[in-house]
Amino acid sequence: MGNDGGIIALKHEVLYQVAKLAFEGKLESDRDTLPEKIIPGMIPHYRCCVYKEREIVRQRIRMAEGKAPGLEDDGNIIQVIEPACADCPISSYVVTDNCQNCLGKACLSACRFGAIHPGEKRSRIDANKCRECGMCATACPYNAIAHLVRPCKNSCPVDALTYDEMGLSVIDEEKCIRCGNCIHSCPFGAISTKSWIVDVIKAIQSDREVYVMIAPAVEGQFGKGITMTSWRKAMKELGFTDFVEVGLGGDLTTAAEAPEWYEAYQKGEKRTTSCCPGFVNMILRQYPELKDNMSTALSPMGELSRLIKSMHPDALTVFVGPCVAKKSEIIDQKIPGNADFALTFSELHALMRAKDIELTPMEEDYQRASTYGKRYADVGVADSCVQYIHEMGHDEELSIKRVSGGKECKTALMMLAKGRLQEDFIEGMACPGGCSHGPSAHDTSRKAMKVRDQMIEAADGRTISENLDQYDLSKFSMHREGPLPVPLKKPVE
């Protein structure tokens, strides 16, 4: 088994074992025996010794229970598992075989910290003294000193990852936008998120109504024939009261956001979308001066949760999708009426595996969203808003900048902050390609995306307004805060 496969398998095994014990009511009594059960014997599989492997498993168990892996907790849903991170090379500058061991030793002269020493065949760098300034690499006439950027740091779009004096990765809680890119880029599996699987199991086993809401990105991820009907059947078998597709929440977000866009367009003002929590976190943490440019509409998760709770006041709602930042939306943004818990696809799979529940191919007879709501996972927010504005009888053509991925989002927001953005609106998705390619996506292959397109094309062609006419939207607010935009109405003929 390859390293990546081994890491993923270990993550899933820990989640499964914790879920199984939680369902059986044995988590408290059997928790301490899990590390040895998962890592049996004396032969290590991934690390230097089984004792280190078991300590990593122990910390993963803590995270599966929603706790920090170690004693300290800064509140971030994303945490570093230190014993796993310790296997990563500490020095990011290394002397390669290109070194000619020249007499000039320009690298030694360039280093201000005494970190470089002559060796028998090539110079060497003392990682304990190196401050990673890069002067040695610049000075070397043979380009023999390479800069190795750790994958976790390289993947972070907001430079929130640094290293401490021991070479361990440190996440800057104030900078981090919780996008989750670092989690799956780390080849040592040293970064992970806290989980709510135990809380969800307790909720399912309680007397409360518990509704599960699955993201639009799910279509196509699990193969041809696995429809929303398949998911609804499996979720009821798992113990949820009912299942609702979050594409309906996308339609609700559209109905809230489109009037804001139209009103801003009339005033000559610029706006950004507000449905992606990673993008919202980037605005709030990196560009707080743009907060008033952000739509006040709730995300599809928040909109749908409020709709469900308006009909079932005592209900709990659980979001499932490929997004890590959804957990941050619940914890950090603290929006009243939002989902109570958020799970990734792999966390939900652990629950299903613990109860021996499998998805089965079924004909689709459950549609709660328009195709525009379903397309929210594909950088489709702007298209939905434009469609809704047209449905309301307005034919204005809006100028929109569609961006996905941290770098594109950062560039667009920088242009807006400097007053140099030409477009009127920014649709921002923190994940490249949108939610369908989120950090916890099940399958992002071209084949999966083709199946997804086929499934959405097979859905009925109801309009956004027709879909929402089925619901009483007067019982809850569709906005975070602030003055509400003027509702869009069809012009009087």
C-alpha cells in the first residue's frame, strides 16, 4: 500500500472504530484499547516504531471525538498532530549532489548564522542553525542548494503555516481561513480536523428529530445510479428523521442574494458572494475592509437549516459534504439557525460502515432543487442569481468575475480592495473548480464529473422561483444581518 493510501486508510479506520464504539455505547470503556487494536503487534507499518504509530492513533481518536489532538487547543477546527508532523524534513534548504565542493565557498560567506559547514564531498547545512533566509542558495554559483517548500505550507493560499523551533508546522489561527487544503497535501497525514461524529450519533440516538442535509457536490461522486433517492434511503436506515438535498438551500440563497446584487447594480456598487465559508473567512480575516461588500445572504447550508427549523422548531440539522470550512461556518461565524453539525463524506461513511449500511443504485424520484441550485457546487452561484433576476422579469446583464481556488480569490479581492476591479460582482469559491473538488471530496475524476453532469441534466427543468413557491419563506430570515434588500418583483406590465 502506498503512503497516501496508508494514511487515508488509517484515518478512515480510526473514524470507523470510534463510530462503532459510539453506536454500541462502549466508547468510554474501550477508547484506551483502540490504539493497540488498530496498530497490533510489534512491527511498525508507517513510522519508526509501533509506539509512535499508536500515539498518532490516540491523537486521531481525540480529534474524532471533537477534541484537540494535544493538550493545547486554539479553537481552530484544523489541528496539527505533532508526532506525525515530526517525520517531515526539518530543513527546507538542502545541498544537492550538484555541489562541487568548490574552494570559493560562496555559500559559507553568504550565511549570517553559521549554519553551513564544509563537508568531505559537499557542503552541509545545520538545520538547527538555519533560519531559511535563502542567501546560501542565491550565492551558490552551481545552483546546488535547493529550496524544499513543505507541501502543507505550499498549499496554503494565505500563508497561515509556519514552523516552530523544533521544525513542527504551526497554523496561525488568525490567518487561517479553514479551507482544508493543507490537510490532504500533507504526505504524513499530520494535519486533520476535529469531528462531530460522536455528537451526531448521540443526536440520532436521542428523542430529537435530526435532519441530514447533503451538499449538491454529492451527485456523481459515488458513481452512476447513486441518486438522491439512494441517499435518502440510506440516511433513514442510519437513523436520521429525513434527508434533504442542499441544492434547495442553493435556491434559497439565490432568492436572498439576487435582490442584493440587483440593488447594488442599480447603485453602481460592487458585491461578493457569501455562500463559500472559506471565501467568507478570507474576506473577514484577510480583507476585513471588504466586509460590507459581502452579500448578507446565508449559505445554502444555513438557508436550508433555517427552513427546516421553521417547519420543525425542535429539530437538529446535520450538513454533509466535501467541505472542511463548513465546520468553521458553524463554530466561527455563529449564525443563529445554522446547521448544528457538519460532517465530511468520509466521516459519514464511517457512520454508515459502523451500521453496515451501503448505498444502492435507485431510480431518481426525489428532487428538491432546481438544476441551478444543484450547480452551486460548480461555481454556479452567479449563474443562479442572473437566472433568478431574469425570472423576475429584469433583463440587465451583470458583469461578474468568477474565481475559484485560494490564489484566484485572493487576487480578485485585492483588486476590489484597491478599487481596480472592473466587474461588478465576485463569485468566490475557495476550492479550485468549486465544491465538487473540495478537500474531502470522494471522487474528483473526470469520469465522476461526467456522471454528475448527466445526473443534473436528467433532472426536471423547474425554475428557481417555481421551486421556492412550494415553501413558506415568511417564517425565517434569509439574511445574516443588516438592512434587507428590496425583494425582486416582476415589473408591472
